[in-house]
Amino acid sequence: QVQLVESGGALVQPGGSLRLSCAASGFTFSSYVMSWYRQSPGKEREFVATIATSSSTNYADSVKGRFTISRDNAKNTVYLQMNSLKPEDTAVYYCNTKSIRNGMDYWGKGTLVTVSS
């Protein structure tokens, strides 16, 4: 059974940093693309970053240069390092992977990041 558990969300001041973690289980982590999405109140869920099995990465324009996604296959964990945080980064951040067997999306329950002074 695929499980994704996010952690690390917090209240942080503008300009601050935060690192999110997503612990994965129930599948061969090293074989799966892992992604982060976020959803702000009243808005659609949006893509933030993705990391391939090769560790190549891709980012939304809004976070490029500020956020870094990484993975530790030995720990079955994907991270999102967020620097220079802005109030508009406030959202629930979700970890995602897609089954390589049937294309089904799996989501964690999310972790709340609030950027405010």
C-alpha cells in the first residue's frame, strides 16, 4: 500500500527558509518520479517541483531559484528546501507520485506552510 507522509510545515517569516520532507512506503521508491504540489485557499492545486529517478529536476517558474527538490533513495524520502519564502508561498504542500503500472496518482495528506510576519 502506497503511503506518503509529509512533514516540516510551519509558520515562517517572509525571507525565511523551511525544509519539507515526504516519507514514502509501499513501493520501490527509487523507481518512481516524485513531485511536490501546493494548494492555497481558494485556488487550484498547482505543480511546484519534480525529481526524476535520475535525479533530474524541474520547477514551476514561481519557485525557480528559491526552492530545491532532492531525494534520498536510501531513506525513501523526498525533500523540498524552500528559501526566500514569500507570503504567496503560503499553502498546503502535498507530496505526489504516479504509479508506473497504471498511472494512478498517489497523494499525501499535506503539510501547511504559512509565510507571514
